[in-house]
Amino acid sequence: MYLDVLVFAAHPDDAELSMGGTIAKLTKNNYKVGIVDLTRGELGTRGTVEIRQKEAFLAAGILKVSVRENLLIPDGNIERKKENLMKVVMSIRKYRPKIIFAPYFNDRHPDHIYASRLVKEAMFATGLAKLKTFDKEVAQNAYRPRKLYYYMQTYQFDPSFIVDISDYFETKMEAVQCYSSQFHNPRSKEPETFISRPDFLSYIESRAHVFGFQIDKKYGEPFFCEEKIELNLTDLLKD
């Protein structure tokens, strides 16, 4: 199956928290979207690998993505090595997305930074015809997506563009809340984390409000591109 969009994330829940509204908007408009989690989040303080896997597939169902996979790269060790690079390259060649998304390359969590670097390198490598990869013993053709866009996690950036997700914010939060093991639960006896604090989900909503306000909408999700983006003026003139 070929996809329109492929979203890479370091851990299950990263894609939903950062661009769940955009994913929901794309799938609602009949675009085929896939999520590829690099790790299972096995070093996470809360929950288990099994629980997080179930949560990830529940969230994928709510967002109506066509594909959700996990590359089983060790959590806390998303380093640049050939094995990891080839896993990402093979995913891109397998699904041949028009565009791909990755974490922004500066963040509080080292895994997010390394994931960003790995996806960027794979974006280039996947177009090299002399770099051979195989899917079930069948040779894959070289292929390079049109663009790589970065989504926001903890550290903010000046966005290249903001997507209006006003009609899809509730769907985003429904998908986010599938990860109940990771967020605030007064009955939980597990240690508190950065995202399990009681006000974290309120922060996610507030940030969506801030970026939505900047484009005169209720909710928005910001993205960054290292390259210039063409603007079709006729799109601005549509009713």
C-alpha cells in the first residue's frame, strides 16, 4: 500500500500529541496516512510495552490511519547506525509517501532529536539507487518523498506554516487520551513524569489555542520546513 503521508515518531503517543489533529484532518479528507513508531517506549516510567502497544492501536483507529508500525529500535538508543537507518529507509520505500513528518530537531528529549536526525538522513538515503534494500526478499526501488516537515514537541519554533485543526481537535484529544497509562490518573501509584502532571493536557490545548489564534482559528498545529514552500495564490482566493 502506498501512502500520501508518513509520520515518524520516537515513541507511541508522540504523533498524536504533536499532530493528531492534522492526521485526523488528512484522513477525513481521504488521504492515506501511516504512523511509524521507532521504539516501543520500553524505558518509559509508566505503563508497559504491552499496554502502550494496545493504546497505540486504539489511537490509530480513532485517527483512521491506514498503517501503524513499530520499527523496534531500542528506546533510549535511537542512534545513527546502519541498522536503524535501513529500517527507516525501507519504510519510506515500502510506502512511498508524498511527504513525511518527523520530530523537530531540537527538543528536551534526546530520543526526539536522534529520531529527527535519523529520518532526515533516511530521507536523503532512500533516493540513492545504489543503496540496496529488500522487503521480503524483493528488491525495493529508490524513492524520495517531496518534502520533510517537522512537528513541534516540547521546544517551540517559529513555524513555516500552521494547520487549522479546529474541526479535528476533539478527535486529536480522543486519540491522545487512549494513552491513559501515560497521563494523569489520581489512582495511579506510578511515579509522576513530565507528561503525567495534572496540567499537561491543558497545556496541549492551550498551545493549540495559541497557534490557532495566530491564523485566526480556534486551534492550530505548527510545522517547520528547512526548505522554501511554494504558495499557490489561487488557494488564497477560494471561497
